[in-house]
Amino acid sequence: MLPVSGRILRNFQRLRLSRCSRAQGETKRQMKYILVTGGVISGIGKGIIASSIGTILKSCGLHVTSIKIDPYINIDAGTFSPYEHGEVFVLDDGGEVDLDLGNYERFLDIRLTRDNNITTGKIYQSVINKERKGDYLGKTVQVVPHITDAIQEWVVRQALIPVDSDGVEPEVCVIELGGTVGDIESMPFIEAFRQFQFKAKRENFCNIHVSLVPQPSTTGEQKTKPTQNSVRELRGLGLSPDLIVCRCTTPMEKSVKEKISMFCHVEPEQVICVYDVCSLYRVPLLLEAEGVVGYFKERLNLQFEANSRRLLNKWKEMADRYDRTLETCSIALVGKYTKLSDSYASVIKALEHAALAINQKLEVKYIDSADLEPCRQLDEPVKYHEAWQNLCSANGVLVPGGFGFRGTEGKILAIAWARRQKKPFLGVCLGMQLAVVEFARNALNWSDANSTEFNPNTKYPVVIDMPEHNPGEMGGTMRLGKRKTILKEKNSVLRRLYKDCDYIEERHRHRYEVNPEMRSNFEEKGFRFVGQDVEGERMEIIELDEHPYFVGVQYHPEFTSRPMKPSPPYLGLMLAASGKLQRYLEKGCRLSPRDTYSDQSGSSSPDSEIVDLKLSAILTHES
């Protein structure tokens, strides 16, 4: 029998071994953080780089989540003009967030929450609320440590929230810091991550810096000085980049890469070139070819099979298909914010996904709806005639969502033309409401029909504000987020496109709705409301009889569209515009199993299988 001292020593050794093994297990489960910063200019493509990195790591079997940090003081993006930061992306929980979260969801096929978008306003609001409650015990509340601690706590807390359909806790969190290094607005966030890198430990934290390498046309030489200055400033703030991603128009020369390596204190292998490519689908493939998988595996001690590439193979096939597509289908996008394509980023992506699924090359004709109005013919006749020429030459018409009176009469004229000429038409949110207004005016002969948003005193208020709408505040007061829509009519085109689902769940963002009291007047003329909310009071989907494709939806289906799983309303528009819809419906909405690369979830239907990817050989080669 061991003496007492021997037993104590043995028990201590067992306890130490137990703690060591437990600590090793915890190390394996440690969250890995990848911070993406940007330099030189804003809008350099940090969101696409962050999304592509997440896609690459997900292809290795890891669960990945994303966080976007916006240094502006706004609480969220809900009150922005689309010309400020592009579209407002809406999440399942009703969060109105930056459009980059749309990139994350589309690339990674995940579902994020409003707290995945951090703003300066949210951070300061949370700290001030704590101060008012006395949580700081009378201390002076300062940027350091209170604001920086709040940022770190938010990131650590949100990184653990499951975003995949299987509910598994993420293993990697990709964080994009918006703006440019050196901006005064982003200083608290830079300081927060300077501290955070030591708390998380080196093996769990990695910094990627995205910079611009300009190439002046006069000399054609790739200039490294902007990148050198940007990295120097970042290092001066306490963060050293592990990877430098250089954005340039052409592939980077070896000498340029070596120069950046020497002056930025990194190995040449840590300088990654991302040059302009034909489609965004090639960016993950480009990064993977640069060897980032091996680097992340070693740098962050990630555990995965190095040869796991099934998802990336599907991305490659999709990118190749995009390059091979020859047939073109044009869609006239009639909107209010057409001067900036990012204003309709998700709409364009949803059209691209649908076009790719049916082997069509998408051509978007941007039409400012105000240019279609008769007053424009007198003021600027050239713009007026060009707008109508683009509308009449398009294969289909799309009127997306929007707010405000400007350009609405032009949208109504475009809808009337599409209805009378039997041109495939899709109206989204405001586009659906204006389709109701147009039909009321021209088919029901209610010449004064309008939305109370534009004419509160109209004799025929076919579109009215919702009871819960609060006109006293602008932010977060709309009907937002994922809502259920019941599809009752069996012969509905959209129900068939949704694979005969009894209900669907899509994201909403609106303050006005179709007046349910006037429903019978429309349906007597073949203007059917084929989808309603659960209570049957809100009109969600419209269809027009004896028209190849005249559909309007109150929700925003573009927010749930994925590259490998296109949104049914947009797919229907592209099919109708290319003359393939009827054939597709006759075939039971079947797509060819050969070369299918869509096995991701992410559709908004209950069975998560709205649409596969390939049409039958008859459809894909149909003239």
C-alpha cells in the first residue's frame, strides 16, 4: 500500500493529466477568428474576399459563421438611401443589415441574425444602456476599456450562434471590418482587435489585409506604395497582417509580390493576388489555387481533411458553366436607384442564379422609371426614347421594391405595357403594389386608384398602410423578416414553381399592403390573389390569368436565393423570358439529374428543395 504522500502525489498526477487532456480537448474546440481589414480605398472587395474564404473553409467540412462590422453610428442600415451603402439586406429575424451579409449568406448558404452586423451605434447604445443601469459601478465610462470590451464580448458571443441548418456551433468566424484602415470611425474597433489577438491567442486569430495595387494606364506598372503605406499604418495600430490580399486588374508579377513581401514583413507566399475575373464564382477558386487552405490549416491549427473539396468542385463547375453560356436573355429592371447597381444587389444575384440554372447569360437593362414618364419626353426626349426602347426590346420586365413617389408613374406605365403586350413580368414588394394600382386604373376603370403612400385622399385606396405601421419613427417599424405565406390555389404558377408546397416562408420589408376589402373586384377580372398570410388578410402573391407570366409578390424572394438554388419567382421570370416556362411546367418542374451540383439547403420552402439546378436536356437546348 502506498504511503499517504505517495497517494497524494498519484492523485495529483491523475488530476493534472485529466486537466491536460481536458485542456487539449478545449484547444481543439477553440473558436478560430479571421479578421479581414481593408486599405487604400473603400469598396475594394473585402466582402467578397471574406465570403470566399468562408466558402473555402466550409468546403473543408468546417462550420463557418460571419460578422460584418460597420463603423457608422446608425443603429442599422434600415434608414439608408440605397445610394449611400447599396441595398438594405433583410434577415430572417427582421434585421436590416449591410449588403455584405447577403454575400455571406449566398456564398456560405447560412442564415445569419441581426447581431451578425455590428455598428458603432449598436455598441455605444449597449454601453450607454449598461451605464444607465449602473452596471459600471460609478466608474468613468471610456472608449478603452468599456467600448473595446463591448466589441470583443459581442464578437465572442455572436461567433457561437449556429448559422447552419444542422444547428452545429461554428468552428470559424470570419469578421469583416468595414471602411479603410486609418478612418477615425474604425479606431475603436482596431484597438479592440489589437487587444483581442492576445486574448484569443495567436493560434486562434489571423488577420487578412485587403489592399489595392493600382496599375496606371500610362506606364502599365503595378504600384506597391499604396499597399506598403496601408500595411505600415495597420502595423502602427498594433495589428500585423498574416495574409496580404492584393486587388489588381491583372495577375501580379513575381517581382511585385517579392517587393510587397520585403517591405510589408511577410513571406512571399503570404502575398495573395486577386485580380479581376469574369465572375465572382471564380474568386474562391482563385484563393484556393493560391494555397490559402494549407496556410490556414497550419496557421490556425485547423483539423480537417486536406483533400475535401466537394463544394469547391461544384463552384468550379458553376463558374465553368457561367463562362460557357452563350444564349442571352435580357431583363428590363425598372427602378428608382438604377445609377448604382449595388442598390439592387440581391435582385441582380437572384436573376443571375436563375439564368445560370437554365443556361442563359443574363443581360440586365437598367431603366430609370422616371425616364418613362411623359414629362421626360418634353424635358429630355433622348432619355425618354432610350428608356422605352430598352423596355420594349427586353425579354422580360422586373419592377423591384422601393420607397417614395418619384418614378412610380413610370413603373406603372412599364407594368401596363408588360400586361398588355403579354411580356413576362415580376413585381416585388412595391412592384406588386403598383401592379395592383395599374390593373385598378386600366382594367377596373378606377382612374383615381392609388396607394395611400402616394395619395392619402384617393377615392380608390387599393394599397393601404398596415395597422402596426408607426409613422412617428422610420427605423425598424416595417413588417420585417421571415413570414409564412399560404398557397391555396392548386393551379397557381408560383405554387407549381415552389414544388406544390402548401406554404412558403420568405422575408418581408414593407409598410403598405393591398387593401383586402377590394379583393373581389380584382378576382372577377382574372386578377387573382393566390397567396395570403396565415390569417388570410394580407395579399402576398398575385397572378394574372391568360398571361404567360404576370406575377407579383409582397415579400422579397431575392434574399433567400442561392447560387446553387435559385429563387422560384425569379426562376419563373427567366424561364418565361426565354420561352421555356410552359415546357418546364409540363415536365413537372423537373431538372436533369446529370451534372447536378446542388445539394445545399437554403431554400425557403419547408422541404428545403425548391429547385435543383439543371433543366432537362430538352429545355437547356430548346431554341
